[in-house]
Amino acid sequence: MLRGAAFALALCLGVAASAAGQEASDDSNPARPVLFSVRPEWYSRTPDVTQASVILRYDQALLRGQSWLPARTGLILRFELPTTATSVTGLPTQAGIGDAYAQALLVPSLSRRVALVAGSGVLMPTASDSLLGSGKWGMAPLTGPLVFFGPRTLLFVKVQDFVSVAGDPDRPDFHYLLVTPLWLHAIKQRWWIMLDSESKTDWMDDRRTGFKSGVQVGRAFAGRFGMWVKPEVWWGPNQSGQWNLKIGLVWHR
């Protein structure tokens, strides 16, 4: 169950494994890359601000069998680097490297059906232009339960707080909380569907909270390649955007 939890978690966090509903072989090897993805994304922030990104993402899982890990515990490492283009009405379009993101997650197994996810992310101000990043270093601790309902269905509730800790003093600080429940179901051996909603509470803006929801549909192909599509829409008061469209191209090694 722990081995399945680690791969399912990587899937839940947005990298759909080509082995939806299947297990990969030799996943205890810490030197072996587990997941790599190319993720094009399009955002409509406001009627005057649009953004397009291509995000390169690498994930590696270190699972049981590593002597230095606690018993019944896995570790998932992740790194993302976006190339971004931002268009603001009346201004030239800016394109270049965005802010990088790295993350480490511990996944202790509490029972055959329940695991706990805990760790932190780090935001790095690598953007090549002020329109493409925050200009701030940030920490993003997260936690949440991962619950299995049979071999093909799971629920994950992610709670993650993003806070700026250093960087350009002339750029605004940020501090916001994301709460993201998601439900994933594998259909036979090759298809899956994931439903999620996310609340964003801005601690620096009178705790204003906005919401978005999305549906991800994915399919695994031969050669350990997978693909998914996910539209998202913002709704309710205090919206941070209008709509997003994300596509994932995934190689599972």
C-alpha cells in the first residue's frame, strides 16, 4: 500500500503517471527517475492579463527499502521550472523563465488504507522579468491525509501555506493558504478522472477567500507515456482568475 500511495500521490499532485491503476517495477531504486512531465498551461487572470506557460517537472520517489528512511515511509522529491509569457493590455508581452519550485514530501503509511503526507516546498525567484515572477523567496509547508477506497479510488486533502521570507524589498510580500480536496478514480487500466476544488485565502488581504474547481481526464499509452487535460474555472467572490487550461505530457521511467 505504501508503494501505491507514493505513486498515487505524485498523480494527485498533478503529474499523471502512465501506470494509472498499475505498479511500476524497480521503484525502490533512489537513482531511478520516476516521473518527468511537460505541462503547457494557459491562464486568463483578468480580461486584461493573460499568461501561458510550459512547465518542466521532474519527480523522484524514494520508497521503502532505503535504510535511512523511517519504517513504512516514502519520500517524494519534485522540481519545476516554468517558461512563461505574460500579456498585459497596453504593454509589450514579456516572455522568459519564471520562478522555480522545489518540494520534498514524506509519506508515512498509517494503515493499509491511510497515509499522511507532510513536507514543504520552496519558491525561488528565478524569473527573468518582474512580470514573470514574484521576486521573492518563499516557503510552502503542506500536509494532508491520503485515503484509499479500494484499489482504484482515493481521496487526498492538501493543506498548503505559501509565505514569502526574503527577496526584493521593493516587491510585495505574499502569504496565502490553499486547501485542496481531490478525488481520483482509475477507469480500467488506462483511463482516470480526477475532480478537485481549491480555496485560496489571502492572509494579507483581509483573509479574502476565492475558489476554483477543475476536472482532469487522463489516459495511459504504450511505452510508459501518459497524457491528461484539465480545465479549471474560478467561482464565487474574491476570484483570483477567470479560467485555466492545463495539459500534461508524462513519461514514467
